[in-house]
Amino acid sequence: MGTTAEPVRGYIIPVGGAEEKIGDVAILRRFAALCDSGAGRVAIIPTASALEDTGARYAEIFTGLGTREAIVLPIESRSDCARPEVLDTLDRADGVFLTGGNQLRLSTMLGGTEVAKTLRRRNREGMHVAGTSAGAAFLCEHMIAFGKEGASPRARAVTLAPGLGLTNRIIIDQHFRQRDRLGRLLTALAYNPFAIGIGLDENTAAFIGPDETLEVVGGGAITVVDPSDLQFSSMARVRKNDPVCLINLKLHLLDRGSTFHLHTRVAAAALVIAERVSGSHHAYP
């Protein structure tokens, strides 16, 4: 008797916000191409946004990129999350895109609902899930709800809330370099250095494949903070707003085409990847 193959998890794609929507739309084009390898159905959840035309704008972009079907799901209340037509659309979708706005609108409206359960199940079954800005923050299990900006970690400068829970391996912060958010990402990691910190610049995305390899796509950089060898954190003893001492963190700055493996925690530069593909071994200045 033959055995049924285990489903392959879909991509998890956090985007740092302000992604290009005209011209070189590398991030949205890559997401659309992944979805088009199936039936080409994309569902758009604009819940985080307070603007009425957000969903329609993304639907127009994806249609322009050749997506066969782009459906906006106007989820505006928790009761909407139980509507059969919403759940049916998610069951048939090859990809879901969560727009930017306010991540607490996502967590308070979707958390614990059938939509959240369906998104987790369908991602395990192979559906790709992307989110930009607030949508990116919401993807992982531990979500930065809000926090103070600045370069230094400070006690109680960040509030965490439960996110969607597609992965518990990372904590995401967005608009990273543009809004000076290194300190708040470090603060979030200082609470419990189990997760890896992912700081996404604007117009930059992490395409996290089913093998847990993160690849950088877009025009900015991704800051990866690996606390696995952390030797000391003063978080438990400092007072509110005091700086936090963290010893032996590892930090990577990754540009387009670079990778980071979430299991092995090994980073690779884009040039190294190109050398492996081409078989070239010459040195670069």
C-alpha cells in the first residue's frame, strides 16, 4: 500500500511595510508567482487598515501581476470570522495577504476565531501567508503590540501580545531602520531569548520557506538578532525605562538574496549563494 505524503508548509512572508507597488514590485511579484504555481487565488485581508480602498488597491495590483483571482475579505468584526463564505474563500486560496495598519486590530478581531484557525491549518497544508507592516508583526506567535523607539533596549519599553501563531521561532519588527527600532526588538528578545529577532526594513521581505530558510527579497536589509548564545540579561532586575544589559548576542545584517536558516542559525551572503550556483571560487574584493 502506498503512503500519503505529508503536506508541505506554505511560505511565511513578513514584509517591512512600504513595499513598492509600481515599477519594480519584486516582493509582490514573488508572492504572486508562488500563488500562481497553484490555482492563482489570492485572498486579501485588509482588517488592519482604516482606509476603505486598501483591499481593492492590492487586488488591482495582484490582478495586474497576472493573478487569476484576487478576492478581498472585508473582515470588520469578530462575527465576520465565522461567515461560511469567508472560510470557504480561505479554504480555496493559494495565498493570503494581510495589509498594513494597526496590528492590534488584527489580534483583537481575528484572535481565537475560525479565520485564525483556518489560516494556521491552511499554511500547514501549503497555502502561502504574507503580511506587510502590521500584517507582518501579526504572523508569528509573539507579536510586538507597541513599544518605544530607539537603539537601546529598556525595561518594559515593549508590550507583547499573542499573534497569529504561524511560527514561534521569530519575533518580527517592521519599518525597522526607518523608525529606529533596534532597541524595542532587543527588549522583546530580552524577555525570553528563545526566539530569533527579525527586523525588516521598508520595501524588504523575508520569504521563509518550508525548510525554514529565510531569503531576503526587496530593496532594503533585514537585521537578524540571534540570542541563542546569550550569556546574561539584566531584564529581571532593572527598573522601568532603565537600559537592559545583554551579553553575547549575535547580529547579522542581510541584503537581497542573503539567507538565514532558522534551525541551524547559519547566515549566508548573496555572493556566497551565487558562487555555489555558478561553481565559481574566485575571490571578491
